[in-house]
Amino acid sequence: MSSAAIIPVAGYGVFTPGVPKAITPVMGRPMIEWIVEKVLNTGLFDPVCIIINPLYGDIIRDALSCF
């Protein structure tokens, strides 16, 4: 039996105006990409739900287009 993973990515980018912190590059990739990859690779979670701020929905979706 698997469980759902919920990843909250709903900030407003206060410290990085107009840019969500989740797409901050870490070792050449957006931070959220690393997180989602690790969660998926565990095989423990289905589904994986990402809670996003609607203002940054397109940016986050683009960052996760590889999944």
C-alpha cells in the first residue's frame, strides 16, 4: 500500500521577487526537480501532489516538465 506525498511549493518569492524559491538552481537543476526526483525514486508514494502558488504555476510546471 502506498501513500500520497504532498510537497508544498506555495511561497510568494519574497526574498527573490518574481521568482519562486523552488526553482533556485542547485547543482545546475531547479531545487524542486531534485526533490520530486528523490520522492519518486523511493517508490513509496503514489500520487505525488505539488501544492503551488497560482502566480508561479507556469514557472513550476516548466521546471517539472521532465517528469
